[in-house]
Amino acid sequence: MHLVDITMFYAAQGGGVSTYLNAKAAWLAQRSRVRHTILSTNVDSRAGTPALRRVPAIPFPGVHGFRMPLSIGAPARIMRGLQPDLIEAGDAGHGAWAALRVRRELGVPAVAFYHSDLARLVHERFGQAARRAACAYLAHLYRQFDLVFAPSRLMMHQLAAIGVRDVVHQPLGIDIHTFCPQRRSGSLRERLGLAPETRLLVYAGRFTAEKKLAVLADAVRKLGPPYHLLLIGGGGALPHCARTSVIAFQRDQRVLAGLLASCDVLVHPGDCETFGLIVPEAMACGLPVVGTRGGSVAELIDDSTGIVVRPNSVDSLAQGIDAIFGKDLASMSRAASRKAHDFYDWNRIMPQLMNRYAGLLASGARADLEAERVCATE
């Protein structure tokens, strides 16, 4: 079997989609005879990795440095040459339409994974009329796929609301051997020039407007000592706050896990995530979480593992951060690690995914046999 993933959201700089596809590739390489190829607009085919193929593309504004395919035809030709048995499209652009074209030409199943909330992004930039147009576009596109995955129940409901039926909840996962409490280092505060009693908060991810880092910086400023915020990532400019430290994006997940495990609490102020992979990664490292309602992060947190607060409110976020330190952090740390291990281990998630692929392939095989039977009796 040859499985082909195509998305413009895969890049060497990391991110949730890249983590998912890299984990899938590693899992398949160790446990399966399935051949796996990733088609992306953001990789260099000269890198010598047969599993990565570059799709010709141009920069596209507003998508955080990712590149858009030049056409539908180019990725379709590349996919056709690979002769896939199943295709998964990870964005709603040209790659998805190319996957549908190859699906029709080769008669293979095609899956779509709703990694990005396009309707919300369009609404924020262009208003309500543009959102309605985006929803109509998404409904038209995704109704043509054999299966649509959504990483959260919130995204399932959003797709159902615009008329996409039979969406399957497929959460993402984590490497529990990389993200674990044992990565904790007692020297991080010293490296940051902080006192041992500092309450060390951490945010990890892109530095972009929808992450609501200005709200987080204001909340930390309002709290004052002994709170300090560590920001890990890159992207846009950061709001000024004297009580923050910044560490650049960490490509090595073991380094990221060590930084997370050495902090006290993850704070995720954004309310626009389709999943929020950093949350179970931090939980696996033993960190309770302060998150916000509105996005999918709230689905990952319960009373034993964190606190959910009102979005876009400095006061609410500051109160939530202060309140979590009034709880039994050691107990919450154990609960967070246990929940991440029990629900988001890739060794639990990947078999779910493979079973769904197998069901699609089996359905196609049964349909072919039925067609052959009908032809034989005519």
C-alpha cells in the first residue's frame, strides 16, 4: 500500500501538521509495510529524503510563511506518478483539489484532514460576507471526499453546521517517550536569571496575533512577582513585558520537552486552535494548563488538569493563573501526565487512523467486487 499526504502546512520549521506527519512517517516505518510519501510546498526535494517530495509553489500572504501550489495540475501529476492507494489532503487549497482529481482518475479513496479553521481566518481578515463564501467553498470541497477528519469536536460541529456530513473525530497525538516529566531540569531558572521561588509560566508556539500574546503579556504584567513568562517560538513581534524571557523555536522535540517540563504551568491564551498540540505535549511533561474557552484547547483540559477562563480578558486570564497556583499543583501534574499518556499517545492514535484507512480501502474493494459481479450477470 502507498499512502500519500499532501499539504502546504508541512514545513521543516515544525508546527502541529508537521509533527503529525512526521509521527505518521516514523510509526509506519517501524511497524508497517505501508509506503508513505509527503508532498509539500515547503520542502527541498534535493534533501535526499525519498519520502518527501516538493510541490512547485509561490509565497502566499497571510499563511505564516507557507507556500501555495502554483496550480492544481502540478501536484496532481506528481501524485499520479506516485500511484497512491490512498491520499490524505491536509489543507483546503490546490492540493485538496489535486487529490480529488487523482481520486477520480485512479479510483482510489481520498481523505481530508481539517487542520486549519479557514472560515474563521477569512472572517477575521475580510468580514462576515467573506466567511459565508468560505463556508460555501469548504462545504463544496469536503463533500467530495470519502472521509473528513477533524481534530476536535468543535471542528466537527463547525463542519456539520455548514453541511459536511459524517465527519470523524480524529485527535492528534504525542510522543510520550519524548514528552515526559523526567525531562525536568532544575537549572532553567538559573539560566534565565530567575530566583528559585519564581512561578514560571510557559507559552510555546507561533508568535502571531491570533495567539493573543498581548493578552498574556498584560496578564503577567498585572500579576507581577513572583510570576515570570517564558515564550518559546518565533514569528511576529512580541508585546513588551519586562517579566518575560524568549527562547527561539526548538526543532529538537527533546529540547522543547526539557524546557516545558522545567516550567510550572502552560498558559495558552488563544481561542482559535483546531486542536492545540502543545497542550497534551505540556501535560505529558507534567504541566497543568490554563487555557481559554472558544477554541479546541478547552476540550483537552478538565478540572483535574487545569483551568479554563474567558477568552480575550486580561483580568480573567490573570485570575486563572493565580488560582491554579492555589491548587495542589503536584496532584494536577500527575493527572495531566496520566491523561496525556492515556489518551494522546501516538501508539494509541495511529492504530485508530490505520483502521479508518483500512475501512475505506475495504469498502472500495467490496464495491469493485460488486461491480464485477453485476457485470458478470449482465
